[in-house]
Amino acid sequence: MFDQLRNRMSEFARQLRGRGRLSPERMGDALEELRSCLLEADVALPVCQDFLERVRARGANLEVVPGQDPGRALLGVVQRELLELLGPAQELRLGGPPPRVFLLAGLQGSGKTTSAAKLAAWLKKKHGRRVLLAGVDVHRPAAMEQLRLLAERVGVECYTGSEEESGSASSIARGALEAARRRLHDFVVVDSAGRLHVDEPMMRELVELRETLQPRETLLVVDSMQGQDALQSARAFAEALPLTGLLLTKVDGDARGGAALSARAVTGCPIKFLGVGETPEKLEVFRPERLVPRLLGGGDLGELLEVLEDQDGAAGQRRRAAKLVKKPKGMHLGDLREQLRQLQKLGGVQSVLDKLPAGMAPAAAKVPEGELRRMGVVIDSMTPGERRHPEIINPSRKRRIAAGSGTRVQDVNHLLKQFRNIRKNMRYLGGKPGRMGRLMTRVSGRAG
């Protein structure tokens, strides 16, 4: 997430730590470096200038207590100002009599239809309520069909209007409300029409929709990859509509991330959600107190733990892992295959690494996603006996496994070698009391 911004800000944070006295010259150098970080990340120039002035003002009055690292103290100022820039987290307003309506607006191609399905899936999973997806895009028929397919995928009902209502977004919206009341839905998520650019007819239609629906929330969907262009359109929407929040999409593909830092300042609206992938579950509640440490290289172990807790059978997996650390000889290839499945559910290696503090797992970063998938395919081609007793895998078995998995014998040998190394490392951790504890202490120290 925000790879370029995170890398540059992490490097900036690393350079600040351990500095001696912060003279005016060093302060100026630090702020110039910070300015470069923000502008390269495509942060809007007025937002960048205002941010730097606030850091400069606080830094000039910074009181460093004896024994405190001045660089870390200035880094604390930067972190507080980033939190101020992004604003406090604001929960989605879920109260009021049902059905509660959430209206999504935005340009065509911003990921609005997919975001509507993601929000519906989030409401269903997190709150256990009945959700209706409503499509009112009468200008792009493909959007209606896409919404129907997405609704089926996430397991919610979909309403796209009757023949009498077709051609009028407001008529479909009224029909959706009536259907939601009749079918006792708690929430209605409305996917409105988009355009390639902001125009007056679209804004008129959105204003009419808002008057018809009286939504609890009007969320603007912003494409993070569009940078300054996204901010210009966001400003136009904010001037025409009483927006209540922002939903940033394509955050996982955004190499810069400046839109996230600028969007709230430009529109005055809080960021409420981040779209971090294509699948329906890839929607995160925006938490600035977690994002800012990640940008500064501190990681987000709290979110990683939440994701781990959310996995099916997480408690059983932890118990099994604890036993294997104590008695690694009991580990077999079936255990490794299960861990690979869990890693895929978490979004892959890179998704996990993004939540770890900078420099905490450099070796894991070198493992390509394709290699992990290949390892899984090779294990799937083994018999249950071979997974439980890999020592019986002789050359003829290796040839059969390679043929069944569409790989080479060298790939099978590589997997078996990696498995032996994993078991050896686990034997080291569990061999003497205190080793695991010392490792966790080092991890905790880095996380803090």
C-alpha cells in the first residue's frame, strides 16, 4: 500500500533517528527532504506547503528533554501532523430507522460499482444485517449486469428496476426503497451513474437521487491512482453535493499515495474506507492511527493480528503451530500446505509484509508469490502418505509428483529442501527454553 510514499517516508524517518542536536540548518534539510517525499507522492502543492509550515512551527518550539533523541522528537511532530492532516477516524453512520441508505457517487472507472458490492459485503459480514444492492445507472446497462453478478457473488439481493422504471434513476431509487421496506432489508447500498468527467446533468441526477433517498451517508469514490486529476474531480463533487465521506479505491496499486493525504484536505470530508484489492473482502475501514505508522516504517501489527483472528480455524492453527515449535519433528508437508493456504487468504506475502515494521522480514520479501503457488501445487500432487512422511519420496516418486503438478523434478527437490530448512529452524526455536521468548522480545521491540 502506497509503496513509493511508504519507502520514502520510511527512509526519512530512518535518517531522523539517532541525529544529534537539530540546528536550524539540519531542521531545514529535514523539511526539504520531507517536502520532496510528499511532492513525489503527488500530494497537492497547497496541502504540502500548509503541512510543512505546521511542522516547521511545531519544530521551532520543540522542547527536547535530556536524554531524548532530537530526531525522534521531530519525527513525533511529523507523525502528529500527519494524523491531523488525515483527520480522526469516523465510523459509518448506521443508526436510524431501516432501511438505511448509503449512496455512492464518483466518476466512471473509479471502481464505484465494485466498491458498492464491497460495502454491501462488509455490512453483511460485520453487522450481520440484510443488505440490498441497488443499481440506478440508466446510462450504462453493463453497470447493472455487473452489479447483479457482484451481488450474487457476495450473497446479497440486487435491485435494478422494472421496465416501467427504466430510464429514470429516481424512479429506480424509489422502487429500491419500496422493495427494501417490503423485504425487510436493513441497508440499501446505491450505485449511482458515473461519467468520464464531471458534468451538470450528472450532478443534477445525483442531487435528485439524494432528495429521493435521503441517505445516511453520501460517499465519494475516489481513484487513488489518478493523483491530481482525482483531487480536481473530488473538489467538484464536494462543491455540488453534501458529501459525508470518501472511499479510496485501488490503494493496493497506487505507487504514490498522495491522493490519500490530499483528499480530506481538498474536500473537507473524512476518509472512511480503503479499497485494497479486487475481491469483495478487500475493503478496510480507514484508521489514520494505523496508516501513519505504516507510512513511517512502523508497520501495523494490530491490523495483521485482526486479520489473523478473522481467519477460519485461527485458534486451532495457533495451537497446532505452538505444538510444532515444541516438537518440530511432528511437522509434515500437510502442515506446510495449510500454512500456504492461510497465507493466500491473508492476501499473499506482500500483503503481510506491508503490515510488518520496515526491515523486520527482509528474507521473506525475496520469496516470489509464484514460487509459493508452485509449492502448493507440488504438495497437492503428493499422496497423503508422502505428505506425512516426506522421507519416503524417492526418485521415481519425485518424477510422478513433478508430472502430476506440471513442474520439474528440480522443483520437487527444492520444495523438500525448503521444508527441511523450515523444520530445522523450528527445531532451533524450540530446542532450548528462552529462544522463542528472546525472538518475540526482539520482534516486539522493533514493532514499538
